Amino acid sequence: DAGVIQSPRHEVTEMGQEVTLRCKPISGHDYLFWYRQTMMRGLELLIYFNNNVPIDDSGMPEDRFSAKMPNASFSTLKIQPSEPRDSAVYFCASSVTREQYFGPGTRLTVT
Amino acid sequence: KQEVTQIPAALSVPEGENLVLNCSFTDSAIYNLQWFRQDPGKGLTSLLLIQSSQREQTSGRLNASLDKSSGRSTLYIAASQPGDSATYLCAVNRDDKIIFGKGTRLHILP
């Protein structure tokens, strides 16, 4: 299995632009998680899905953030409009037995 | 609210020594505890997962222990090598959510 796949690996955008991050979980995993990692705050859970349904989005910082999972093999995290303080590494992870497997992350820089 | 603490934040150890990394958590009602390794600029790699009913797990030179009653876990690394240099994070799982510590940045001195 290729593991969790994320794209793009790096994204540089200007403040106010829309950013879409993508994730393909490991086949057969029924949980998908989106995290954000910064030096100041560490790794924070943003939202997670079970069987494509959002279960807990309490970690989503603002209404500018939204996430979807239209099917079992694809999820997106969208930021609209983006701000410099959104600069971070965004990780996607999937699991089936509560052992999480992480993707390589997307490094987002908002200027 | 579950809080996970890892002390120290950074640690330097000469090659060949055995070492212990510490993790503490405030709420003992957990499903499992997982130790991860993160190399600079990379994602997280799962090292060991301990179910709440277990006391320890071993993989090669790594041994992780769990004491739920005291809210503590340790990761023991035997015969450390320069390739062990990385950040080690522990995470506790409850209600399908994982709460991470901020990690211990480990540097093995050749």
C-alpha cells in the first residue's frame, strides 16, 4: 500500500486566496483525520471523519476552514480566504484500528 | 480536558547509551497510547501502540510502557544510534480523537 497520500507537498499563496489541500487515505481505513502543526502550538486535531461523515470539527479554527470527504478515498481541507497565520504544516492521517497512519504533510505558506 | 506533556523538550545523549523519554497525561480514560517519530520536515511514523489493557510493547531496541493509573508512559531506547535523532511524540487516544504531546527532540551525539 502506498500509505496516506497528500497533495500538494508545498503550497505558497498570497493572503486572501483560496487554498485546497487534498488527502487520499489508506484503502480500507474508515477514519480520516486532519491536523495542523506549528512550532508554537504543536500538533492540533482540526476535524475527523468516520465512514466519510464528519464526527468532530471542534478543532477547526474559524469558518474560513472547511473539510469534505465525498467518498472513502478522498478528502479536502479548504481555507478561504487564507491568512498569514494559517501558515503551518497540515497533516492527514487515517486509521482502522485506532492506530493512526500519517501522510507526509502539506507545508502551507501564506504571504 | 486531556492534556499530554512530554519532558524534557530536548535531550542530547552520547551514542550507545540507553535512554528514556517520558510522557504524562491527565485523564486515564484512554483507548490507547501511541509513540511516533518525526524527522525534520517529514510526517509522523508510528513506532509503538499500547492498548489500554496492556502494560508494554516492544519493537527491536524500543520498549514502551504504560501506567494508566498514574497517567504515565515511557519510551525506552536501547543502545542509541545517531539515526535515532528525531522528535518523539506521544499521543493518547480517547473517543477516537488523539491528543498529542509537543514532543521531545532527541539528538544522539556520535
